[in-house]
Amino acid sequence: VRAYAKVTNTNILPAIKYEFYNGGTIIENETGVLITSNNYQLYEFEVVSPPNVTWMTLYAEIGQGGQLFLDNWEVISTSTSNAVQTATVTVLPSQN
């Protein structure tokens, strides 16, 4: 996973996070990377899918008292199998 990001307040633990699901059950929920810069910076982290995953959620999160800016999200899939992989990106409005 790769994205450019910046934040106005690094004290509120802004982060890019991910969750893996098997059907409707969460099987992994982790922080991929904390956003630590007030200027755009490239953030990258690797995610390895557990067995039996049916879908994944990737999201950015920030506490109160700041703004988080993201640009040029990339999710790169690599595999040793010949299976065809597809993805759908859904952008939701802020929860605040």
C-alpha cells in the first residue's frame, strides 16, 4: 500500500489502517503506518493477506483537532498464483 499524506496535527495519531474479513467477520485489524509529517510525504507498508480472506478495507483515520490529507493511493497486488484479481474502491465522506 502506498500513499502520499500530510497532517496538520501529528499529536492525534493520524494513520492509514486496514482490516481483513472472512465474510462478515473481522479476522485482522491493524495500523499500516502512522502519518508523521506536516508536508506531503510518501508512506508505504506491506500487507500480507491471511488465508480465507474474502475482502479487505483500507482507510485513513485521524482524531479530533486536525486535518489529514491523502493523495495518490495505490494498492499493489502480487501473487505467485495465476488467479485474476479485481478490486473496487469506495470513497466515503468523513464521519465528522
